[in-house]
Amino acid sequence: MMNGSPSLLTPDFHRRKVRQIQARLDSEGLDGLLLLDVYNVIYASGFFHIPSERPLGMFIPASGDPALFVPQLELENASSSWIGDIRTYFEFPGEEHPVVWMVREAGVARLGIDSLSLEVYRRLPTQPEIILSPLVTQMRWIKDVEEIALIQQAARYADFCLEQVRDHAADIIKGGGTELDILTQCISATRAKMVAEVGEIFRLSGGSIVGTVHSGERAALPHGSPIHRKPEIGDSLIAGIGASVGGYHAESGATFLVDEVQWDRMRCLEAAAACDAATIEAARPGITCAEVNQIALDMLREHGYHDSIRHRIGHGMGLQGHEAPWLAPGDETRLAPGMVFSCEPGIYRPGLDGYRTISTLIVTNDAAEVPSRFLIENPPERRVLTL
């Protein structure tokens, strides 16, 4: 950690989470809870590890101290955590499956498990009684102040990456550069800034800053990836950026116009901005995720882009870049303060172009907070890359 900025959650945070879990086990009818999902283990323990075929679990009893169940090769890493009870098995798959061993080690009559494959379930003994429990997964939906601080910090880095595109993409294009060159420059500059300010933080997978840049007809691909293509005058250019600080994610994204401003293309950017504003206003406590999605996409339809919609308006974010709840049809979860979502208006016109922006939204008691400020500070007319 550098410059006084938070970069990792403290053991006190994880101890508090364990106490909160324990306080709910009785009402769930559980004597203990075994966490097997990688991100649930991180949430409750703070123990980052490289997931593999070797299962790793955390057992939280109804009272008393938790235990980490790890393969023997993780013993030293796990022993450096705040958890004092570390138990190991030798290898996977083993004569006894590691999860069967964990269940036996837990030693309780009614055991909750957060994630269980059918193949492992069939191996479990008839005792203890196993109950699948979404308790911790659902706790993660609402972030505490420490988690919000990391997400806000990540959003600032995602914004900085977009600022690099705004400030340097035109020169790169004029010099004959490609989508990949633009992405390389903005990612490299942002990574250097992050290393200087928060240091090299171990991350579960991927990088602390990731993104994509794609343009022209390929901008009509919602999940387009950069190639050795030089953006051309008149193109739309989509830059989507994801940043992670202390394991917590935020996203920022913008669509730029390359040099030439055509009325039809500026109208697409204005429709996306109106959709973004409608989503921010709608994302208040009590409304369902599906209702927010409907309000947001109706704004694009009102602007005449009914046939250009190809995905939901957003998804939850936290320890995972994509996690529940979903701002999408069929998700009836009601928003509550502390939930974090992406807002991603997308207009896609196959064979022509595409437009997508991304904001990070934090649900509060009032209108949503928007820690990613790039779109607010750079309205459509400021996103023209003049060659």
C-alpha cells in the first residue's frame, strides 16, 4: 500500500464477516457452513489463492473459530493468514475426495455448503445432513464501506485509462497505429500509475487493468476484441475498461468518434447518454433489477433503437467482474443500498457500427452514486478524436 490509499481489506473486516455469518446460521437451521466457492472463501477469509483442480474450503461453525481446509502445498500460504486453524489434505483426487474429507472434518450434524457439483454430491455420506446455502453469496450483494472504497478507487483507474484513449488515440491513429496500439498505450500507462500508487497486489486471475478497443463495423460486436486494424475517419471506437484494486472490480467505458462528426452517429451517443442518465435515476432502493433494466432499455427504444439492442443494461460487480444480481429480465431482486452495478447502454448496427458506454453505479438511499466520472465529465461532443 502506498500514498495512504487502501489496497486490501484487513483481517478485522473478515472477522466481522465471520461473525455476521455465524449470527445467521441458527435462523438457517445450520450447525456450520462450508464455503467451497473461490470468491466466497476470499470474502470470508481474505485468503487469495490460485484456484486449481485441488479444492480449498473454509469451515465456519455456528460458534467458535473458523478453519481453512487446503491442499498441503498451500500450507505455508494459508498459515500467513489471520486464521489459526489450518487443516491439510495431501493431494487431489486422493483416495478420499477432498470435499468428502472436509465434510468429515467439519463434524456437525447439519452442514450448509455454498457450492457443490453433482459428481461430488454423489460421493458424500448420508450423514451429516447437507443443505445448499446461498447465505454468503447473497451477503456479497451488499458491500460494506471498505469494499465500496476499493471499488471507488478501481473506478478512478478505469477512468484514467479512458483519459489516455481520449488524449492519445488520435496521435496513435495519425501515426498509423491500430486498435491494439491504442489499447497497449492506455493499459500500460494505467498499470504504471497503479503500481506507483497501490503497488503490486496479488490478483486471483488476469490483470489489475484490462480492456478492449474495437472500431468501425467491428464495434457492432458487443464482445469485440482489438486487432491490428487502423481506425478510420468516421468510425466509432469503443473502449471498455475494467480495473481491480484489492480484488474488487469497477468498469468504465466510452465510445469515441474518429475525427468526423456525423449527425446520425452523434445521435447514437446522445441516446446512450440519455439511457445512462435514466438508469442512474432509476437505480434506487426498492425497485427490482428487472424494472431498472426495462426503464433503461425503454429509453433506447424511445430514441428509435429497438432493433439495435443486444443485451441487458448491466450486472453486479464486486470480487467478480460479473456477479449477481443482474440488471436484466427475470431478476426480481430488489435494489438495496450498497449494491454495485455496471450500466452499459449498447447500440449495435451490424455491418455499420456500434456504441457502448459503461458506468459503475453504487446504490445509495437516494440516486445512485457514480464513481466512474469519465462519461459525466466527457459528454458526447468531447469524445471526438480529431486527427
